[in-house]
Amino acid sequence: MARAKYWENEQPQEVNTGRNRIRFFREARRLQVCMADWQDEHGETRQGKTVGVDLAALEEAEPEELQRAAAIFAEIAGNLESAAAVVGSGPQGRVAA
């Protein structure tokens, strides 16, 4: 049986920082994390190396594993919210990289 190509059938929510990209396919229950896009020898833009997470499969894990996964995602969300608050506070709040 052919596997449906969810990335061709659904427009993801996407965050692109230029250094990496996060793509969330709500209907397909997939999360992709990609490295930066790159150009091949023909000048065509290619998607960087990508790792996908099957969220539906994750949700079938044992309760203890689900709690660990939820804690990881909560920590990531907290870190992003803190970073957004620093960036939103103006140039004095952000250290140049």
C-alpha cells in the first residue's frame, strides 16, 4: 500500500528562523524539524536535513513516557516564551550572537 505524502496534501504551520525550520502538520499529526535550506549545484533551493516526529504514535506511548515528552515540550515552550519576551523588550534586552 502506498503511503500518503502528508507534506504534499497539507499546508503546515511553519516557523523559519533562517537557521532552522519547524513545520507542524496538524491533520497528519506530524512535526518536522529541519536544518537550514541550502542551494545545490544548479542553484535550486533544497530543504535541509529533516527529522519528523509522528505525534499520533507518540500519543500511544505509555503514560510515563507521555509525561516525559510533555515535560520536554513544556520546557521548550517555556524557553521560547522567555526568549520572545527578551526580544520583545527592545535592543537592550538581547545580547548579539
